[in-house]
Amino acid sequence: MATVTRARRAAIQRAAQRIRMRCQREHHTVERTVTEIRTALVEVTALEAWRLALGWSRADAIEQVAALYVDAGLRPRGLTDAMLCRWEHDAGRWPDDEYTVMLCRAYGARPEQLGLDRYQWASGPGMFRYGRVHTAADDGHGPHEQEPMRMTTDAGLPAVRESLHLALLASPEGSPLVVDLAEAAVEHYALNYSKHPPHVLFEQVRDVRKLLTPALKSGPATEDVRRQVGWLSALLGNLAYHLNDVSGARVHLDTAAAHGARTGDRRLEAWAWGAQSMVARTSGRIESAVEHAERGAAAAAPGRVRAQLHAWALLPAFAAAGRGDDADHALTTAMNELDTADEPEAPGRFGFDAAELALHQAEAYLALGRADDARACAESSLAACPSGTPGWAAASLVLAQAETSGTARDAAQRAHDVLDRVPAARLRSTARTRLSRLTGMLTSHAGADASALAERLRTLPPPIDAHGQALTS
């Protein structure tokens, strides 16, 4: 869509108001009003037209969405004017599933009427299914709808492995089909990484890598198989890290980097070194973290991948080392690379998006003692994350750390909210580390609140017990 000037935008608002008033006098429905607005004003998107047809400002729409959260017994997620503006005017920006539900409920419309028809609409208004929001069942006037089974549940994971196994039975030495299935398996695990407890996904990824190992010995597709083994090793490294197995993570990530270098897959090599930097930083090996990050950035191709390595690896490594100027330079480079990238965002474990960038900024600013900047970035990241996800938990806890000196009680409540919403089996080691760090920060600011949080953490089941058994979900 072409850029609309500020003067033209103001004229559109006035014209839409006149159309709405005329339609009200003629007793037209809101949907008819939307049609007339969009017919007369071609620049207006469906989402904006519904708001204008209702006579709402963006502040009014935000208030209505927040009220729906409160009515459902939920804390509003922090929808902002800027976010709603982007969704209305930028065809490449979409609200996530949960915000789509709330906008549909607030406007009294279906997703396709709002131009948000990526999502599946069930039978009849108010039956859009997603996560914790169910309008027909919420009010007690309709039959309780069960959440439809998704093939990203634990039940779907073994089927991916079994399909690859069947292909390998036909071609033990590997084949184009085996390579395609292995690549599809990597994509499946990466895209659905956050939907499974780490130990559950670890077992499946390990089994698939084990199935592929014989095909590395010989065969026409050896190098292509090796590349997928490298990506599976990268996943295992990240999963081991989230299970607090630092030494295991280092081994798997070294394997991933080696396979990336051997097969010429620079993206794999760059990502593996970035993950090694993350592991080293968590372990307190700051010089190694900087070295790994620089090695990953050197291997990264221009665009999104280079932006990711600068934001995810170099920025926090420099911040941990107290190198503020270098950290600022890494952040500037990341943003410049995103501005020129053909695809600035990508989903999944190996992807990168604005919410992740804001989270890395926030943590870097915390390390550099810039609490106000950290708070603003953490709030931005939190607003973009669906509630209850690992990204939401991370942003919540980083925001809580930024709040400790000013609103310590709010910071403690955020931590309790994370523990309430995220089951222990899905609580990553990174979240546990952030919780522990937050408790220490709260000790001097919120005595009773800090003590209650510390006690709750003390009784939290470990992800892996003393006998090596994983916590079950």
C-alpha cells in the first residue's frame, strides 16, 4: 500500500465520520457501513474500516480489548496505539492468534471481515477457537467446545520419526526422499520447538538423528544428509541448554558447527556459533562468548541472519563484558541489517523477529545498567508475545528485573504470574535462571514478596532429578 500523508489521513478520518453518520441515519448495519467506507476511501483497510464504522478511536478500541481480557479474568497484554496502527496500515504485519480473537470479539466481526482470514473460523459467530479464549463456552450459554487436537502435540512427534524411518528402510544409504523428509523433520521441530517440554522434544530429535547416522557412511546423498544431521545437532544443543545441560549443549553445538563448515552451510555454522556464545555467556565465560559471537557473525550472510547474530550473540556478549560502545554498534548493525533484509522476520527456533530483538536489547541494557531503556524494550517484547509461551515468560521476567528498583511488588507479581501460567515441565532453565536472578534483586526492595517468591522457587521441581529422570508434564 502506498504511503498516505498525514493530511490525507486526517481527510480520511473526517470522510469516514460523515459516512458513518449518514449510515446511522439510514439505519444501515455496521457491515454495510464498512462497505461504504471502503468503497469511498480505497486506502482504508478492512481492519481500520470496522473501527471507523463503529466510531471508535484507536484508544477506544484498545480500551474495549482490555475490557474483554478483564471480563475473562485475564490480565490485559498491553495493546498499544502503535501496534494497532501497524496492523491497520502494514500488510506485512498481523496480530497474533490471541489478539485476533479479541479484535473479533470487540468489533463483533469474523476474521475474514477484518481481513484477518489466515485463521480457521468454526461454526458460527463467537466460535473462533484459540488457546484460552472461547466465547461460546465462556458465557455459559453454549456447549463446551473441546480444543481440537493439533498435530504439534506429543502425539504427532513420533509420527514424524516413523515416516522418516519408513523411507530409510527403502533406501538405507539415503536418497532424495530421505533428505526431503529429514529437512521436513528439522522444520517441524524448529517451528514447534516451544510447544513441547524440552525433554520430550530432545528424545524425538535424538532418535531421528540416530536414524540418519548410517546414511552418513556412503551414498549419493551423504552431504545433504550431513547437513540435516547438523541442524538436528543444533536443535539438540539448544534443547540441552534449556535442560541446563551445559556440557552436553557444547558438544552438540560443536558438532553442528563442524557439519555446517564441512557442507558449506554458512547459516548453520553461524547459528551454531551464536548458540555457543549464548551457552558460554550463561556459564560466565565472557571472553569465550565474545569470541564465539564474532565467529558466528563472520559466517553469517547479510540480512536477517547477520542481524540475528549481532542481536542475539554479539550484543549480549559485549554487554556482559561491559563494552557499551561495542554493544551499541552491534545493535545498530542488527537494525541496519534488518532494514535491508528481504525477509526481516522468520518463525521457529532458528528464526528471528522483532520480539526477540527487543528481548535481547532489554537484557543488554540491564547488563549495562540502563534500567529505563531495558524496561521499554521488555514491554515491547512482552506485548508481541502470546501469553504463556517461553518468549512471554522471558520478556515478563526481564521486565520484572527492570522494575525491581521502582515497583518491586509488581516485579514479584510478574514472577508469580509466570509460575502460575507456565507448568514446571515447560519452564526452561533460562526462565529458572531469570527467576533466581530476580529473587536476588528483590531481596533489598521487597522483603516479604521476595521471601514468598524464594520459597516458591525452592519447592519448584527440578527439570532433571538426581537420578537423571526428566520432569514429566
